[in-house]
Amino acid sequence: MLLLSRSLLLILVTEPESLIKEVEALGTDYTTVSVYWYPRKETGDDEITGYTLQYRLLPDPDDVDDAANDTTTRLNFDADTLTHDLENLEEGALYQVVVYANTSNGMDGGSDSVFITVGKDAVGSPKLGTYISLSIEYKPIFCYNRQVYVGLPHTT
């Protein structure tokens, strides 16, 4: 009797959940962004000893030569620091920001990526001396005889 056997060894590798719960980026002017990160309250056996903020200028997809200029910057902070200003960013360029928690066991897998762009076209608070004009026209919506109308009803 011949017994054939097939076996399958499946090894599942999962990335551990980041110790960083959330990352926010708020533009302060045309070339500066304040990055804030929030650690999880429950860190298990891993005590956070510091943070690493990594940001990189993403290459312009329309510029083939720009792909070779991929630059990544890593900044290290102590465990009490939860914010940093990224200054002198290139206007109109796209940046990717990731924050890592450092523990006695090493660096965690990192936060979700945050993508930022700075520049004059970015929405922000108006500066002193800037005047904004806004015109609003109200048109009520009403329903009559299962018909929807925008504006005031016309009577005949």
C-alpha cells in the first residue's frame, strides 16, 4: 500500500501594531508644518524611550530624473517630545511623514503615513493685511407635488 501525503507549512508574519496612535500635520506658513504624534495609552511591556520622526520628499512622478533624488531625513526625540516643526519645506512638493516609537526592544513598525504639501495654494489662516471677500446667495429648496424646486416657488 502506498500512502501519499501532502503537507503545507504556512508561516504568517504580521506587523505589530504601532505604539503611535495618531499623527497630525498642521501648516503654520508656506514652508513650515507642525507635526504632532500621540502614543497609545497601552504599550504592553514596551516602555517608550523616545521617538523617531522620518520625513521624505517624494519624487515628482512626471520627472524621471527626480526619482534619483529621493531624500529621507530622520530626527530623534526623547520620550517627552510629542511635536516638531518641519521648516524650509519645498513649496508644492509632496512629503511623506512617519513617526516611530523607540523602546528597549528596538523601534516599532511606525505610524500610518501622513502626506503633506505646503505652499501658497494650501488652505490656511489669512495673514494680517489679507482681505477676503465672500458673497453668499441663499436659494431655498422646496418640494411641491413631488417636484423639487430650487429658489422661491412661482405662483400662477
